[in-house]
Amino acid sequence: MRPIERRWTTRFGSWLHGYGVSRLSADLGVRSTSVYDWMSGRTAPDPSRAMFITQLSHGTLSLEDVYKHRREIGAISSTPPQQ
């Protein structure tokens, strides 16, 4: 599976895929590029936004799920491509 596809397989990525980047960015008052940066693992949401994401998920996500996404994606991104 390509890294770009795998971003959506983490617990946070899967939830966001269903919720929608545009919807989340509007709910949080951030640009959609910020959300895509979170999904790519370049950055992570600040604690207040991460907490709000857990509230929007109605218990589906924990803070650990939100921050674990970046670690998991970083591991995916640093893995050399298979030949």
C-alpha cells in the first residue's frame, strides 16, 4: 500500500476520512492545508484542537489516537519503498 493511502488507515485517519477534511477544518477554524499537514505527519494539532477533535468524534478517538497518527505515519514515511 502506498504511504498516501496508508495515512487514512490509522484510527485518526479512518475517522477523518469519514468526517471530512473540509468539515473538520471549518469546525476547528483552521485551513484545510493544516489538516492535510496533520494527515501527512508533518505536524500535529495543538492540544486544544486535539481535545476538540476527540469531542467531535463522540468518544471514537482519544488524544493518544490523534497523536499516535503522526508517529505511525512517520514510521511509514521513513520506511524505504519495497522493490
